[in-house]
Amino acid sequence: MPLKAELHCHIEGAASPELVIRQATKYGRDASPFIRDGAFVWHDFTSFLAAYDFSADLFRTEDDYARLSEHYLTSLARDGAVYSEFFISPDHALKAGLSPAAYADALGEGIVRARAKTGIEARMIVTGVRHVGIEAVEQAARFAVKCGNPLVTGLGLAGDERIGGFDDFVRAFEIAREAGLGITVHAGELTGWQTVAAALDHIRPSRIGHGVRAIENPDLVKRIADEGVVLECCPGSNVALAVFPSFAEHPFPALMAAGCKVTLNSDDPPYFHTSLKREYDIASVHFGMSDKALLGVTRTAIEAAFVDRKTKQALLAKLGRAGQRR
Ligand code: ADE
Ligand code: ZN
């Protein structure tokens, strides 16, 4: 089993249906419109977001959030992950009545606990939700810069790609860049290659969340390869959301063959019936990747991680030792 690393998981989207039902009971809410037969119920991106927002609203206290990140990271470590970067969303915290600082610190407490139990390293990416609005994304950027939590190392942009253009978010990402935060934005998931090109033109991120629909434009694929932009690919999520009809038609192998830096990620694992382990299994079974090639994907993720140099070197050394053992 190759060692793994994840760069793209939304922490509220990592809560299992059982945990969400437990939270719903705790707060006196009826989860049945969104969870049936132990699975989240949705049929397209809009209804996925509705189920996601319903569940996120059931995490309200520092203890709720600390347990959530501790649980997610502990199970990730059990599946062979040495590193995780997950998206956190101050907008969800505010909606739940918690200050962004208390929210980030609580999730950080979960990281510390999981690290003590399993050795897994993790960092957090403060993420603006584009359909919440431009001002909210800028507020998220200012929070990421000033929060003072050393485990917050990046700024991201998620939400409904069909709303707003990347030119709307330039200021937010300039705030982050000036402060030395890492930058990643979702693009080329629900919308075509044009949004990936717009993200590169306007935001200049080192990583793109998904980015897979860049495959529609060979010149753009070449640009991604030439510029060394890292793609946070989530094949299980893409097939579940019908971005591609099957794994056989997923462009991960083609992007890799074209020289793009690609990584494997679970996105919102229980919504898409996946896990980081399943993503690596998909790559093995459907993309024909060997354990050695998969370890290379993990190395790409660590090299692209928004983490200090010393931690990155230690993680790369761990991968090196694992490579020598096989
Ligand atoms: N928020 C949570 N999951 C997301 C996804 N897959 N795309 C965009 N925004 C999201
Ligand atoms: Zn995502």
C-alpha cells in the first residue's frame, strides 16, 4: 500500500452520514430529507450543495469541529496518509454562530490530537465560497492573513463555479499572496477549460482544485505542464457529479502523460462514496498505475504542499524510505 497525501478535502464535506445524523439529533433537526438509508441524498451539484450546507450547519461548537478534524485525519492516517491539507470555511462557522478564530483553532486542536495519535501532519486552507459573494471572500482572505494560527497556510476558493468571474476575486488573492499564503482555486470542474485559463490569468495560483476540464484545450494543457501548475484531481467526485461519465473517460492519465503535475484527492468523501484510499485504488485499477507511480503522485502532493520547508523535507524523507523498502 503506497503512502498517501491529500491536498483537497472540504472538512465539512468529510463528515459521515452517521456523524451528521448524530449531530442532527443533538441539535433537534430532521436529517431525513438529506440522508436516506445511511447515504447522503442529492442528484446534481445544486442539490449536493444543499445537503452539504445542511450538514455543515450541524457543526456548531469548538468541540464539534475538533472532533470532526480529529476523526477525519485519524481515519486518513489509518489508510496510509502521511499528510493532509483540508479546506475550512469561515462562512460556515459564522452561520453556525462561531467566530472564525474559534472555528480554526478548534479544527487545529483536532489536527494536534490526530498527529499525537497517528503521526499524520496537516494544514488548513481558509476557503472563500464564491456564491456567498466577493466581500465574503475578501473577508476570508483577511481572516487567513491575520488569524495567527500557524496551521493555516493557504487561501482557496470553492463554491458554485457558475457564479462570478475570477476577475472578481483578484483582490482577495492579492491579500493572500502578499502575506505569503499558498493559493489554490476550484476551476474546470462544473465549467469548461475557459475557467481554468481565467484562474491562471487572474489569480496565478500554484494549484488548481480539479482543473480537469483543461483537457478540452490542448494549448491549455501544455500551459499547465509548462508552468508546473499542480492539479488537485478528484476522480471519484468527478464521476459521481457526472463531470465525466466513467473512470475510463476521466482525463487523469492523459493529463499526466502530457506532463501535468497531478494529485489524487477525495473532495467530499462520503457524498461521493469515496475516500483517499479509494482514489488511489481507482488510479490503480482504472488508470493502470503501479504502486511506484502512485508513490510519485504522493511525492507531487508533498512537493506542492503549503507547508514549511522543514516539515516538507521530513515528509519527503518518509516517502524516500518507503520507496526504498519495496
Ligand atoms: N464545496 C464543497 N465541495 C465542492 C466541490 N466539489 N466543488 C466546489 N465547491 C465545493
Ligand atoms: Zn472541492
